[in-house]
Amino acid sequence: MRHLLSVLASLVLFIALPAPALIYYSEQNMPINGQDKNGQPTGLAVELLRLMWLEMGEPEQPIHFLPWARGWYLLTQQKEAVLFTTAHTKERAPHFLWVCPISHSRVALVGRKTDAPSVSSKADLAKLQIGVMQADVGEQLLLNRGINPANLMAVERMDQVVRQLIMARTDLVAGNEVMLRHQAKEMGFPSENFVTVAILAEQDNCFAFNPAADKQQVARLQEALDKVRKGEAFKQLLARYQDVVQTLPADNLPRIE
């Protein structure tokens, strides 16, 4: 009997233990997520996450800003890790838990308007140098499509990707189209200087969780996101970030599958 009571007591203590705190990782990649001049978290995804915490009755939690490749590695290694904003692709989908969507976007190949190469298939990319961010969706999609790694010039940050293109060190760059153009504008180069030559994918942008994360916590965050997206505060948030969420114009750009 004493042994049984001891086992039951241990079981009660185990059940009562709270789930481990999630660790939120992000990167400097405005206007979706980043830090302002005072080092404070900002951007569409950050503000949306704050609304979700408010909906859940939870206090604001720390967000750790790291180079994307480092955040990606930690996502695969720490069961409490959350990484955002993460593109939800069919290749990535089975490997993580997801809370979606933050926004919707397309991953594109972008070049200089003055001399952008014509691209209609994967074969056209074989003779080009393409700038990408390490472990970013642009790099991963190109590798998934069989592009030789020797054709990819990978760097840590989006501003470095754009700088490669501006300085003609690469023929094209690959990544979230809105973020690429926003970064170029922040560096003093207007959007009209660049042209999208092909599309790699269109997908939701999400919060990605380590597959060993507490599923109840993930479900609570998804429920909070669903509720927030129906509210007035979310409409106001979208209005402040029109450049991010605006519908991209329909066109006949080639799609690299």
C-alpha cells in the first residue's frame, strides 16, 4: 500500500508539472520581424505574437534575435524552440509543428532591371550565380529543385544578399519577394530598380516549433492566432503593414518546379 501511495503521489506531481517555457527565436528581416533602433522587437509577426499572448492571458516573453541559420539550427536541436517567421513549404512541413498563418508570400528570383537574365526553367539557372541567405527558404527551395550548390552564394543576412545583387556579384537573388524589395529600399535602392524573373513557391509564413514541443502549448497558440485574426486589432495591424500583406499582382512569370 505504501508503495502504491508513493507511485500515485509521484504521478500527481508529474501531471501537475507545467510545460517547459517556449524559447522564441527570430531574425532581423523587416518588415516581418526585427529590432528597432532601440533594440526592441518589432514587425508584423512580432506584433501579431503580442496579440496572441494577450489573447492567452500570458505576459510578453523574450524574443532572441539571431542570424537565420543559427536560429534554424536551434529549432532542430531544442524541443522548446520556436522560430519565426518561417515559410511553410511541403518539404519542411513534416519536420516541424506549425502555427499558421502569419502572412502569405511568394519566394521569387529577383534581378537588376537593367540586366536581369531571362529564366524559364531550371536549366537556365545552371549558368547563373544566385545570392541566398543561409538555410533560408530561397536556398532550400533551389537545393530541393536540384540546383548545384556551386551556383549559390550563401550569406548570413538578407541585406548581404541584396548587396551582392546591387554590386553585380550575383545574377539573381532568391528569397521572400517582399522582404528582398523592402531591404533594397532600406538601403536606398527603389523597388523600380529590380525585377522578378521567376517564382519558386507561394506559401504561408508561420511559427515553426521543434517536433518534440508540447503539443498542447502549440494548440493553444494556434487557437489564439485563429481568434486574433477575427478581431479588430488584427485588421488594424494589417492596415499598418499593407506593403507586407498586399495581394501581389497576377502575372505570367515562369515557375521553377
